[in-house]
Amino acid sequence: MLDWGIDKFLTVTLDNASSNCVTISYLKNVMKDWPTNILSNEHLHVRCCVHIVNLIVCDGLKEINVLIVKI
């Protein structure tokens, strides 16, 4: 991040992939001593609500599809 000139940010919005959780944990460790650390990384990882809603809708559509095929 520093190589790209990014030395402060408040949140990173990601989906729920487990690799993202590992990445955020790594970022928290790296950033803990940054002088520009905002809110002690308390809200660094924000899960994408749109992605979560999309997963719910897709799961619901699968159920409806099963019912439609039976009809």
C-alpha cells in the first residue's frame, strides 16, 4: 500500500471469502504502527451488503426454480 502512496484509509469493503479475512488480518498487523492509523482499524473490514443480498436472492431463486420445474 505504501509503495502505491496509500498511507491512510478507513475501510476496505470485500465479500465474505475466507481469503479476504486473512488479508484483512495481515493488513491490520501491518498498519497497527502507522501514524495515520484511523480508529485503530476498528472498522477496517466492511462486508459488502450487496454481495450478501445477492447470495440470499440467488439461494431463494434456486428454491423457486425447483418448484417451477415440478409444476
